Amino acid sequence: MVGSRTFSVAFVAAVQAIVPARRGFVEVGRFALRPSAEGLVPVHEALHRSHPDAYPTVTAARRAVRRGLVVLDGHAPRAGQLVSGGEDVRMLGRAGAVASLDDAATDAAADGSGARAPSAIRDEGERHAGSERLEVVYEDDEFGVVVKPQGMPTHNAPAVGSAHTLSAFSLLARSLRPSARDGRLARPRHAHRLDAPTGGLLVVAKTHGALTELSAALKGRDVRKMYVALVARDDGTDRVVAACDLQARASTPAELPPRGECVIPLGGKEAHTQFSIIHRFALGAGAPSAFAELASVELQPITGRTHQLRRHMSALGWPIVGETKLFYASAPFRAAAPPVGLFLWATQLELSHPTTGELMVFRREPPAHFAAWPAAHAAAAATARACQSQLQPASASPRQHEAESADAPVGQLDCEAR
């Protein structure tokens, strides 16, 4: 029995010794997990808290564990394994990637700049990003605000077929100047995320202190975020509808009031969105059926749930134009989505400076197509109505013909083509 136990211990030790030596992988870093005030926590949460430079999100840490890129006290941890803090962590990486990072570190040291530490260029895509940069609205040594283009993911790799080859996160280091403060992050990090189809303002931390303060402000709902969107009434029957805090609680879309709110829980959690109409587009009978009623709206998410604005506007019966996600809009609505993408833009941020506490307001208007596309849609509908009036029976009064034709721009009537 004793001999069997000795054999088992030796066997386990041998296996644990082999784990770090995966073919094509080498150790790229080592650190100890920080103890948590909560006691035992899942290993992926502990990795994110202890080394946010290497694991910028809990999801990234969980992925590293599942891929076998983490060695915990000499063995590969299980997904969700609980840890108490103090455990030894060895990070693994591909040998080729590490060699490239070492070369980059040597080059930075040689030119005396030291501006690009290995961890600051760990993303493979960033090394081949060329001259692509994000627009910078504001920056200092603590944090910055950048504009994320529509269609570009905040953190994950772009989807196949995307017009973008990089994430916003991979461009932050080359778009913002390095911080000169103590406690600076190895690379700037976004404090929140925007859906890939959504463009607009993104808050970025440059120091550990700023990241902590901004994250706390976002979690405490002390950051006021405003979005603009173009929405359309959707009468499709295959759209998932839930009750909202409106006067009309029907399965068919109600008239969108000038102001309102939606308080449908999402994922079992509280979710609250306020909205107000900026402008209505009265397209009438001449518009395509999918977008017969349009409105530009201002949206303020009080909470921050996944796809909250998109899901809440869908539940109201007024999905955001360009919505292509199943169940967020009816099939005819999704099929009519314009090629310019989702009409949702993070236009304004109000927050307190993470160090000074000064109230700061940032605003960036949406791209030109947010106004040009509905205007063209309205013009086309007016032309269609004018053409229809010309084809009306002679019994219609001349005054009625004149009034209906006045909607169409002069010189744009092409009724024969219709």
C-alpha cells in the first residue's frame, strides 16, 4: 500500500513537471496571486485581478486557463477552480511570439525610448497594424477618450468578413501617448465596451489608479452615457416582444411617445433605458414597408446590460435601423438593413476625472450617414407620393394634386420608371 502511494505521488509530480513544457510553448511570465477579501474565488477572476496587464478581462483569463496557458503551483488548473491567493502562477506563450517580443524589447532599449515594453505589443495584430490609429478626443497622463469606429470590436478579434482587421484595444497603445505617471499600465485599457456594430466614445485608462476609479464610477452608475439612434416601427410577427414601462403595453408596436423608458429585466438583472425623440420622419405610403415610420432618438442607459439599447428598443416595437440579430427585429426588417450598418452611436460621456474629480463632458456627433440616409429615404418617399398623385383619377381636385406634389423636390420626379 505504501509503495503504491509512493508511486502515485511520484507519477503526479512527473506529470506536473511536464505540464509547463508543452511543445512550442515557453514560460513568458511568473507572479503570485493576490489574496482576495472575498476568500476563495475562481481562478480566472483571481488572474484578472492579480495581473490585469496579461488578463485584461475575466473572459480572457478564463480562455487562457482553458487553453492550458496557465500553470498554477506546478499543475494545470481546472476551469472555475477556487483559489485563496498566494498561489504561484506561470504564464505560457508560443515560442515564436515570445521571440518577437524579445526582439521588440531589445529594439526599444537600443534606441533609448523604452516606449514599447514587450507587454505593450503582445497582440500579434498590433505589430502589423500599419499606421491605423483611433481618433483621440481627449487624453492626459491618467486616461483618455477615443472614438471607436462602427464595426470594430472593442476587444475581441474582428468577425470573419469584417471591414476591420483589428480591435480597438489593439490600437490603443499606438493611438495614445505613454503615461509618465507612476502606476502606469503597460498598455492603455478600455474601462468599458461598445458592441462591435456600435461606434462612438470609449473611455480608456492609462494608470492602475485611473482604471480602478473609472471602473468603480461605471459600476456605480456615476458615468452618464448618451447615444443617438435611428429607429423604425416593426410590425413583424417574429419579433420577440416583452412589456415595457409605456402607457400602451400591447404585442403590436405602439406609437413611440416623445419621452419614455423601458425597464425590462435582461438576463434576470435589472435593466433601465430612458429615451426621447429628436425628430420624426413622416414617410407615409411612399416608403418601403420595413421603414414606413422612422425616428431619430436619444438613448440613455441607466444600467449597462449586454445589447441593452438594442433589446429594449426592439421590445418597444421600434428596433434600431440596421439591426440584423435574430429576434431583435423581424425577418423583413433585418432583410432591409442598409449596408452602412447599425444606426447606434455613443455620442456623449459625462464623468468625473479619475484623479481631480473635475466634471468633464465629451461629445462626438455621429457620422454623416446618420442624417443623410433618413433624409434620402424621406425624399424618396415624397417622390413616390408625388408620382402617385399624378396617376390619380381626374376627379381629384387640382388643389389636392398641387399639395401632394409639393413634397417632392423639383426635377426629381421619375414616375415612368416606377
